[in-house]
Amino acid sequence: MHRLFVGLRPPPAIRRQLLDAMGGVPGARWQDEHQLHLTLRFIGEVERPMAEDVALMLGSVHFPPIDVALAGVGQFDTRGRPNALWAGVRRHDALLRLHKKVDQAITRAGRASEARAYLPHITLARLGAGAGTTDRWLAEHAGLASAPFRFEHFTLFQSHLGSEGAVYEAVERYPLDG
């Protein structure tokens, strides 16, 4: 089985800015530099033939490069308990359209369409039951922002889960070339 997702890797300067924002929440499992990405579409566990179909269909996606900017932070909760901290990006219609095109390509490959609303973000930390409060971190980093930066390709990633967290392997890169 292959655990797949489609994502965008921020440029090195943005990754450094995100790494600088990490820390200050006891028990948080902070992402490392190689894990930082903006997910366009989570695919999940698929057999090899489906993975190959997905890779092929993603090659049919044509879209111009996208300029985005970091804008704020937030957290995801499960039943009122925080489980992740993230950096947001300024609302961007082109990014939403790219997400839709990627989702349509994956649907054409035979995978069900994404059911959840799309919230573009970059996960910074995972929070287990023993993690400390996030209120101070959220307040201190609420103004996180960056100058616009460009994505010139998107990537099909395979995720390998282990005791130290996920390791992401780039399977295929697709140019954003219009």
C-alpha cells in the first residue's frame, strides 16, 4: 500500500521562517524542515495500480504558478482538544482552483472526491494528549505573515509513518506552467 498526498513545498526562506516560529508548547511534536508542506489533497492508502493512475491523472493538471503569502496561525481540535498547530496562507482564489483541479484529477483516477472543506495551511506541530496549552503560542504568533512567495510546481508525495513521525518522499513533481 502507498499512503499518498499532493502538496506544495514552500521555498527555503519560508521554511526557515516557519521553523523560527516553532517552540514554546510543552509536549508538541514540531515538524522538521523536510515535513513542511501545504497539502493540496490527501489521498490516503492506495494499492500500486491506483497510485499509478493518480500519478498519470495529475500529469493532466495544467495551471499557472501561484503566489501566496503566510497569514496567521491556528489550531485544529478533535472533540475540543487541540491536535495540531498550523500556519495559514492568505485566502487565495487561485490556490482554491488548483485544489479543485487536483481533486478532479484524483477523482478521474477512481478515488472519491474530497469531502471536507479545503483550508490551506502548513502543519507546524502535532499535539498529543499530554501537550501543554496552546493559548500563549497562538497569541504570540497570530501576526505571522510573509511577503508573497511562488509555487512553480506541485508534488505527489508518499508518506512513510514511523515512531519518529512521518517521512515524506517525493514521488513525482508536476510543473505549474499554465
